[in-house]
Amino acid sequence: MPDPPAHAKPMRVNALVARSGHGVEVELHPGSSVILKEEPGTLIWRERLADGTEAVIKLYRRGLLSWVRCRLSTFRTWNEFRALRQIEALGERCTRPLFWGHGHFGRYGWGEMLATHWLHDARSLSDVLAADPVIGREIDLAPLWSIAARLHDAGLHHGTLLARNVLVRGATHAPQFFLLDLPRFHRFPYGIRGTRMARYDLLFLTHSLLRALPGDDLPRWLAAYGMSDAQQRRFAADVRRFRNSSLLRRMTGLEFNVRYLLARARLAVRSAWCPRRHDR
């Protein structure tokens, strides 16, 4: 009997739920599943796992050198997996993480992957706004801004808080929002409301929303976040000056990486110093 074609062969993955160690072998079937997105460096598909769970699998292809660099530092999918777990722990809605993995994935080459629970009847907020602006204007977005406030109070910096990285389902007057895609996530050891990290989260979110919506509701969104009238006026001025670009996203990403490392270093020094002071 001839061998099945390469695209139909199952992919065996070491499914991890921690940064290191051994996971459980999972068999995936991208060749016979529903493809949601396919690009040169990315493959996203939906399939039912052996235990019956409907999952979305994201596979990011990496060259060998890029994979080694991630192996020595950190993988994007591990950062996303960790972020989603922490958002869950805070009681906020997100795409529930199932497992992540990295290695050589047969004909797809070196890469890393993330599996999350498939959300039925949920659509990208950006797709909803683009498809029907009338319905988009009816969606109550204030709860999304309240979610952002709670995340920032807990020290969580999303990093890519855009309409396309939010799923929505339910009635327009009582929508449910789910967060996803957090490759630049950081959890600071203090609340970040009022910091540059929070400011840029909100600027990116505002910019992505105002591409499809008028700015009439901006004061209500900012009030839901918890801004005073004076803070709202300053932020509205920031919005008018804001110009999104890939360069800006890279530069702020680098800046916030450094700020996160410094914050962790200060915490480590303080933790090491305080017991010594008490021992005196």
C-alpha cells in the first residue's frame, strides 16, 4: 500500500504546559483540518483533539538560527501561553490556552506553536467593525476599557491591544470580549495605570477602533477605564498627535522590554536587601 501524501501525515508534537521539561505527545493533523490562515511564516488551523476539544493551532515557522535564538532566550508562544494563563487567573476572558511547543515539525520545518480553545460564535472585533459599521457603533465597548483598566492595575501590559486581537460575541448591548495574541506581554511587579506602558496600550487600542468608528464615544470609553476629566483631555490630545507605525511598535516594544527587565531587577535587589535590613 502506498504511503499517504506528506500533507496528510499526522504531526507529533511534544505538548508543553511549562517553560521547560517534558510534555505529552499530541498528534495533530494540519493537512486534513480547517485552515484559518496560511502565510509564508504562519499556519493557523482548527481541529478536534483526541479528547474532543475543539482547538485552534498556531504554527510559526522559524529558520534554524532563529529557532536557536528563541531557544536561548524565550519563545513567542511560551510568552503568549503564560500571558493567557495569567489573564485567566485574573478572572478575565481570553482564548483558553491548552499547550505550546517547539521543535522540528516535519515538512513545516523548525518552529513553535500554541494551541488554544476554539471559541464558537466569536469574531474578531476588527472584522465585526469592518463588516457592518452600523452594528459596530451599537456594540457597547465600555466593558473592554474596564478590562484594560483591571489588567493595568494588576501590572499586565498587553503590548498589542488592537481591535483585531479581541474576539467578541453576544448581544451588542452586553457583549463578551476575549483577549488573544499577546506576544509582547509583560507582567510588571506593580500596577502600570498612568505609565507609558498603559498609555501605549490605550493609544494602540483607540487608533484601531477609530479606524472604523467616530470618536464620539471616546469620553465614555475613557470614563470606563477610570480617567478623570483632566486625564481624558490630555489623552484625547495624545490621540490627535498619535501616528501608528511598525517602527513605533518596534521601538516601544524594545523600550518596554528594558523597563520590564529593570523592574524585575529592582524587585530582586529590594527582596535581597530587605531581609538583611530586618536582620540588623
